[in-house]
Amino acid sequence: MLDVHAPHESVHNIKDAAIHIVIITIGLLIAVGIEQTVEWVHHLHQRHQLEADLHAEAVRNLDLINKQYEVMDASIATMSANIDSANAMIASRGKAKLKYKPLKSKILTPLASAWTTAKESDLIGLLPRDEEKFYDRIYRQYDFLMDALNHSTQSRLEVMEFNAQFADHSGQPTIYIVPDLSRMSVDDLREEVKLLNRSWADAQYVRFRFDSFYTGESAVASGAVQSDADVVSNVVPRPKTVQPAEDAGVNGAAGSAQKH
């Protein structure tokens, strides 16, 4: 609040009044200028803090996603091994005695709290227009990733619900349902393959979405805030962290998956 005080001395003529008006005007301009400067410095500090928070979040996300790639690839390899086993059982009309590999995987969800908080508090308006568009594109990839993860989780649950019919329920409670393939008919095995293929495809799409978000966060972490289109056009797929084993990918892939 700016307070305007009456002059301490009496105003005797127009000249004195004009002088007082000029003094008051200059004082007001100085006060407004100081106030605007303080506000500008405060906003600049908020902007730099937001950029630092987004950078720190990107660094944490890159570390988390690198770990998630190992989990995802092990899970995908295990699903491939189980598809091979089920197909082999179908080909042998149930005579082949193959085992289902436990699917152990956990989702390490990336962070988006810095961007979400900035949107809710209108702090993103402090960023330059191009920079705001850049971050918006990156976190749109985050939203796509979350949608893909939810869809993938649903397809995993469908596999688990189907497998529960053929699992041993006498052991310790576990979320990793391991069915006995020998208890499945040929039609059951075909349904198993169909559900596993759907889950496998969903997992591959999730990996692609991780690639897109990882590419954007890499640009943030390196300080290379670029144009709006670069985040999508320069997606770099991450190399597979789990390679198929020489024996058709059944034993080696499952062994890697069990480590996670």
C-alpha cells in the first residue's frame, strides 16, 4: 500500500501547489518502481526455483526409469517365455510338461509433482512461452505413459484372473499367480496365449511411452530446453536390458525376471 500524505507546510499559491504535486508524483513513481522491481525479482526467483525443481525432478526420473527398464525387459522376456511354453503345450496336445515362469515385476512410477504443483499454483506463467510449451509437451508424454500403464495393468489382471483357475491355492498368499499348465486343456492354453500376447503388446507400448518421456527428461537434465517439436521427433528407443537366452529364451529370460 502506498500512502500519500498532505504537505506539512501551507500551500500559498499555484506554484507551491505545483511543486508539491511534482514531489508527490515523483515519490509515487519511485515507490511504484521499487514495488515493481521487488515483484520482478521475486518472480524471477520463483522462475529459477521452478526450473531448478523441474531439472532435479528430471534427474530423479532418469535414474528411476533406468531401473524400470530392467524390470520391464525382464517381465517382457518372461511373458515371451510363457507364450513359448503354452504354444509348445498346444503343439504337443498337452504331452509336453513345461512350467509357467513366475511373472515378478513392479512399476516404478516417474514423478511429476514439480510440474503439477506449478500448474496448480499458476507458476508456469512465469516461464518464457517457448519454455512453457517445451515442458508442456514433455509432461503430456508423462500423461500418455500413465494411461499406458493403467491399460497394461488391466491386461495383467486379466491374465492373473484366468490363471487363478489353474493355480495351487494352498501355498502362501502371493500376487504372482503361477498356473499349472498341465491342468489346462488345449482351448485353455489357446486362451492363455491370447491373453499373454495382449499383455505382452501392452507392455511393449508402455516401453515406448517410457522411451518418449525418457527422451524429454534427458533434454531437461542436460539443460537442452528445445523447441516444442523436438521432444517427440527425436525419441531415442532405449536398448533392451535383457537379451533372449540361447535355449529359445525360456530359462534365461525367466531367471532374469526372478531377480526382480
